[in-house]
Amino acid sequence: MNRLIDPYDCALFDLDGVVYLGPEPVVGAPEGIGKLRELDKKIGFVTNNSGRLPETVRDQLNGMGVYCELEDVATSGQASQDMLRKDLKPGAKVLVCGAGAFDDKVREAGFEVVKTYADSPEAVICGYNPKMPWELIDEAALAVQNGVPWYASNPDATRPTDRGIVPGAGGVLMLIELCAPGHKPVIAGKPYRPLLDYTIERMGVSAPIFVGDRLDTDIEGAYNVGIDSFMVFTGAHGKRDLIYAAEHQRPTYIGADIRSMSEPARTATVDGHVATCNGTTVRIENGRLVADAMPSDYEGQLDALWAGSQLSWANDVDAEDFLVALDDVH
């Protein structure tokens, strides 16, 4: 059997919505990652969440049955360290708008952490903090609007949890931009290059594939560094996001969850306005996507979605009724 993972020497995983949702593992994640390790593939866990230390991530993964060593974890906090070191002199004052773990990373990089614009910061850096003090956002906004160089760990507007979708670090960036029109942060995390470049270089791999649930960070991030990607349907984005995806946000493969990586890759053949995937045929009729016979099972509907996506990406089509018919896929 030819497995999807076979051509790759490493699988890099986003965490939220891919490996875990809050305190719980995503269905199939422990088994799927365990199988990849049995196949002698390197494993990396790559998170845009700067609010957690790598040690915390490692311990959480091991606690839920996903084997992880510290060197397997790469965070936007670590990539942010590298970014600041390249631009600032040692000991520079940095106004950190994030969690305590992010403060620690900035200090570890050799900088002085400050919390107000009155402290004369030489840079502002923003990250995720689920208990972000409003006054800290105020101080960051004042510094940015007065020309202090601005950095951020990641742009994620939302974050999937076991309870639903909640605001992410990108929400704070939007608030600051409202107060400082025309100012944009330099960003370390996906979809920007620093985090993935840092991870790939540190792991010493040559043919990685990135696994994610978000098109605008995970899949676009893989595109930006020139590697293949695999989209799972266990997190933030789903069928509607995929079928209308821009070119730079289209995954190389899709699957229900991580276990699909040890199975044959889902592929589609396209002949004009007709696409077929694993025996499921989708066509364009009168400008609309239509399945010849919509499967009733989940994997079959993913086949239909993949076939329909190929047609939607190449043509201007109405996919609304088609998406409604995919009633097992979120």
C-alpha cells in the first residue's frame, strides 16, 4: 500500500484543532501520530500560541498519549526570540503584550521586559494571552501609534477549543491597528515564514509535510515556505473554506484526521467540467456543482468534497447546494 506519508521524512503538526482541543486529544491523534513514528517519520509540533512554554506543550502531549520530546516542539515564542535578536541590540526594552510565558521568552532572548509606554520601549511585541489585561493593550497601542517598532508572535484571529471557537492573538492586533492606522506588525508565526523556517532548519529535515486545520495560517504557511500540506477536518476550517480557497490556501491533501496520513492519499481526476475521486463523481451543470450520487458516509463525502474543490478552484461555480448536501462534513 502506498501511504500518503511515504514521500516525506517528517510530519509537522499544528496543535489546536489538529492534535488537541483544549485539554482533550483530537479523535485519532494519538493513534495517527504513533503510527507515523512506527514508520520512522520525524515528528514536529508547531504552534502559533506564544502563551505556552515548550515544556508545557510537551507535558500536555505526553499526558494525553501523544509521545513528545522537548526538541519536537517549536513555538512562535521561540521564533519571536530569533526575530527580535536580529533587529534589536542586547538589553533593549521590549513592551510585551502577552502571557507570562512570552515574557519569559523575551527575557531569555536577552531583552528587558516593560509594561508601559512611559518605560520608553524600543519595540512592542504581541502574543496570545487568554487573560490579557485591557490596560496592557492600551499601552501597546500608545507605543505603536507613536512609532515604536511593532512585532507579533502570530495573527490567528480565532482559536478552536473543546467548547467552541474563541478569539485568538489576532484579535489584539486588530484592536491596536484600529488605534494606529497604517501600522502593521512584523509577524513570526504562520502563515509568515520565520516559525516554519526555524522549525525545518532546527529539525534538519529535507521533505516535510505540514498538517493543519486552518487555511489562512497552516496551509498558507506551508505554501509560503514551499512544502506540501495536509488539511484535517477536526478544527477551525471546513468544507466551505476549502471549496472557495484562494490558490495560496489550497492544501495538497485532505483527510478526516491524522490517521488518514497512513492511508493512500485522496486524489481526484478532472476531465473538463467533471471530477472523480474514489468513484464519486462531481460535475458542473448550469454553473452549479452537482454530485452524481452524494455518498451518505463521511469518507465518501470527503471524496465528493475533494472532487468538487478541484472544479471550484478552476471555475466560477455556485457550490451552495452542493455544500448543504455534504451534511456529514463541517
